[in-house]
Amino acid sequence: MVLKNLIRDVKDFPIEGIVFKDITTLLKDQNGFAATLENLYNISKNKGITKVVGIESRGFIFGGALAAKLNAGFIPIRKPGKLPAETESETYQLEYGTDEIQIHKDALAPGDKVLLHDDLLATGGTMEAAAKLVEKLGAEVVQISFVIELDFLKGRDLLKKYDIHSLIRYDSE
Ligand code: AMP
């Protein structure tokens, strides 16, 4: 099964000039969903992972399912103002301006071995900030996985010190 065939390109979303990689077409295909989950699981099994940390919001879909398969807990990283208890924050640079993500302070502890997961790696700014959040709480980033990687944006360069995996890669738009 070629998973790439299940990804839909949406031009000029959410703003002009962006080709949005829409995973909803993959999610609705029961074989595509199961194969994606199985492939992600095969990357991360037998690594001693205790927690899967998913990034809002598309990182929650496979992140949650993966946590159950890995017999690990699931932790959400969210946009500001969404998490109800005490949080730790990290700000990061966007093309124009900055953005911020948060995690519950008591979500992780030293000794936790973390798999960080999101749907897509673009410039890498979001995932770099997420890895910093995990480390601020004293946990170890064991692996980082994505469904999709946009190679031409060179997000990997920001994440060199980590073990990064992605299932579907694009070398141009
Ligand atoms: P970045 O911080 O640049 O690596 O951006 C990653 C985040 O933005 C992920 O959470 C993605 O869901 C989203 N994203 C960025 N570019 C795209 C794109 N072309 N298609 C779909 N999602 C994207």
C-alpha cells in the first residue's frame, strides 16, 4: 500500500502559497489508518518508551493510538490557554512573529522515556520547542516520529541531536 497516494494536496491553505498536506483522506481509509499506525509502531516498539507526547492537534490522532499499542501513557502539548492545570511554556519563531506551546508541569518526570509525535515536519520549529518542553521536565526524548516530512524545508537540521523518523517524504512541493 502506497500511503503517499492517500495524502491530499490542498493549494493555498491556510494562506496563499502554502500547499497543505491533508491527512484526513488517509485517516478515513481504514487500511491506510491501520498501516500508518503499524509502521509508526514498528519504529518505536522495544525502545522502552514510557510516554508518547503528541502535538496539538493532528499529533493527537496517531499519538494516542500509538501510546495504547506501546503500552505507554499519552500526553498532549497544546496551544496557550487550553491546559487546565499548571503549565510549562516554550516560545518559538515563526516566519512572521512567534508562537507558543505548553505542557502540564506534572505530565513527565525524570526517568520518563519519551516518543514525540506530530503529523508533519516542516521547518522543525514546533518540534524543537516541544523537545525543549519535554527536557525542561527532566524527561528523555528517545525518538521523534512524523507521518509526513517536507524535506525541502530542512526541519531535520534543527533536530539533529534526536533520532527522527518519518513515513512519507516530499523532496519538493
Ligand atoms: P513546523 O514548525 O514548521 O515544522 O510546522 C509543523 C506544524 O505545522 C505541524 O504541526 C503541521 O501540522 C503544520 N504544518 C506546517 N506546514 C504544513 C503543511 N504544508 N501541510 C500541513 N500541515 C503543515
